[in-house]
Amino acid sequence: MIQRHYDTLKNWAQIYLPALGTLYFTIATIWHIPYAEEVLGSIIAVDTFLGVILKISTGKYTPPTDGDLLVDPDRVGRYQLDIATPLDDIPGKNQIRLNVKQETF
């Protein structure tokens, strides 16, 4: 759920607001619509604010994991999976996310 909201805001910050600002400024300049610079400046301010907030959120956001991949540092090629997600739920996922942990076993 959080990831979906983050992706939506990221799309607004990276795609929709810059496109909207460009479109409005271009049309306003061609058709002599007033306040083109003010509207564009406002869109850029909102876009910059979103970019800053999303960067902060990215640094603090830890996506949920499905388990751990345990790596034995003393034995090259020795791995063990510790899956927390029920195995019946995995076929419905597009991807699984694992933490990598060094652990002797």
C-alpha cells in the first residue's frame, strides 16, 4: 500500500507535473494567456517540494521482505533460505524480496 502511494507521488513529481508545466507555459505563451510565469513557477515549486519529500521518504522507507537469504561466510556457495511468507502466497507475487544475512550454519 505504501509502495503504491510512493510510486504515484513519484510519477507526479517526475512525469506529470513537469509535463503539465511545459504544456501550460507553451500554450500560455502562444495564446498570450496571462500569468504563464506565475503558474509555471507554482508548478515547479510543488514539483520541487514533492521531489525533496520523496527523496527523504526513500531514505527512510524499508520495503517489507519475504524472508532471509542466509550466507555462510566460512563456506563459499553455502546458502539457506528462511522464507517468512507462506509458500502458498508466493505464486501470486511478481517478485519476492529477501534480506541477505551472513550466518554460520
